[in-house]
Amino acid sequence: MAMTWQELLQRLDEQRQQLEKFDQVETRILATLDFHAFFATLLAQIEGVFGIPLVWCVLRQDSTPQQLLAELPPPEGSAWAQRLVLADSCLLDQLLPPAAAVVLADRGLERYRPLLPTGVPLPGSLALAPIRLDGVLVGLLALADNDPARFAPELDPQLLDRLALKISLCLSNVTAHERLRQQARRDPLTGLLNRRALDMALEQEFQRASRYHTVLTLVFVDLNDFKQVNDRYGHSCGDALLQWVAQVLRDCSRQSDYVGRYAGDEFLLLLPQTSRSQAFGLMQRAEARLRQNPLRLAGTELAASFSFGLADGPSPAIATAADLLRLADADQYRCKQAYHGRASLPSADQGPSLCM
């Protein structure tokens, strides 16, 4: 049955309103240049502008956006990360083939349950819009409603497909920006955080620990006899040894810890919600790993050992992040003196740490 002019005009006006809403979302997400702002803005805009009860993102595990996000702790008070679902690559390819367009579904939704945020019941209907980076599927924009008719398969997904394309283009820009920003935070030799990034993280985590009355432990690490390695084997071997120590420190730490190269052969480990004794145990594990697995280069074994100092706070004696760093450095210096035989080794219970 043909539409009347009045019905046609009404349909065109509805399409115009939809396009205006999509343009509003596009304008907001185009203005963001970091991951957390990008995803938080995207979800809030779609949820608010279109009145959709539930909007979330699915990211492919080990994709570039997921890896970059893992290195960027969300801002304090940010809740969007609770609406981020990490999906296994095989599962994602099974549910949404790489070349697939937008999926609309109002039945057989049980198969999509692994893509839902934790604790969310099956909706009446959902839409899955593919997000691609350089042509590769890296995730989904997911929308759901209790109304089965909201995302019924017979509906035209053209506008949602257009939005997914815009999101993919914006994500490409944000990813490029975040890569550059990450490079500015990293030590080029070891890949660990550099001094500037460590100083910023230390200030941020100290303020967080002060606000929530949690413990923060800082470990100051200095390699023993590193100059002798450079003098005897050359700086290329010294660089390889620094990279090996960096890898061991990273492997022994948690994802929530900060591990960085502070200067030369000095490293810092910033351990949120970690007691002094727990930090001491971490360093013992790192020492054991280095002792049991010396670096082998051109038939030569290079043994590595380190001295380290600990400081934990906040406390009456440690009122600032600078205090924490100063006391950890002083503790490390005492440890280094003990290593060279100029002082006796204190026990772990007394505060200063062992030299490894």
C-alpha cells in the first residue's frame, strides 16, 4: 500500500531527526583524543541521545585498543570500564564473522550471552555493530533493549552501520594518538615507564592512597656492579642486561603495579595496596629468577644482582610522594653500602631491605 504525502513527510522528518542525533554523537566522539574519554563519551551519548537502556563495548582480547587500555588505568570515579567486555578472538569470529555487518537479533539471544556485561540478563533484542581498526575487527558496539521490537532483524540497520564506521574512524585517530602518548611515557631501551611517567604515577597513587587510607609501597632498585659489566663486556651487553632485568621485574609484578626505569641502572616499582612484606616477597622472587636464569650472550653468562630499598606510606613520617621516594632511595643506599661491606645487613623486620 502506497504511503500518502503526509506519511512520506512524516517518515522523512523522522529520518532527519535520526540523522541529527547521529551527527550529535559523531561530533562529541570526534572531540576526544584519549581512550577513556572516547569510550565514556561514546556510551553516554548513545545511551542519552537515543534513549537506549543498555549500551556497552566489546573488545577483542589482545587487540591494539585492548592492549593500550590495559596500560591506562581509568580516571578516578570512572564507571564506563564496567561496561567493557573482553571477548576471546575465536568466540568473536564465531558470533560475528570478520566481514559481517550490523547484527540485529530478537530471538536465540542465548548464544550472545558471553558478550553481555557481568550480571546483565538477556534482553528482548540487541544490536551488534562491528568496530574495525585498519580493516580488522577489534570489537563491537552493543546496544540492548527489553523491547523485542527495538532491534528486530527486519529493521534497516543503515544508520547504525554508518555510526559503526564513524566510530571505527574515530578509534583509529584515538589509537594513533595514544600510541604516541605511550611512546612518550616509555623508556626506549627497556619498554618500561620512564622517569616522567613514574613521577606522575607516584603523585597520583600517593594522593589516592591518602584519600582512601590504603597502603602504597615504593621499591627503589639499583643494579650491583653494573659499571663493571659495561667496562668488561661493552655497552651492548650492558643494555641487554638492563633489558633482562626489566623483563624479570615486569614478570614478577602485577598488572596494577607500575614498573619503570628511573635512571641508568636504577628502577622503581610502585605497588598500590601492597604491604612492605608483600613488596619484600616480590623482590625475593625477582632475585631468585635472576639468579636461576643468568643472561647468556655469545657463550658468556652475565649474572645480575641488585640492591633495593623500600618505603611504605602514607604515614606521619611520609606525608608526600617526595617523602616516599626520598626514604626508599635512602634505604636503597644503606643496602648498597651493605653489599659493598661497609655496613651490616639489617633484617627485613627492621624496615630496610636486603641487598640481592
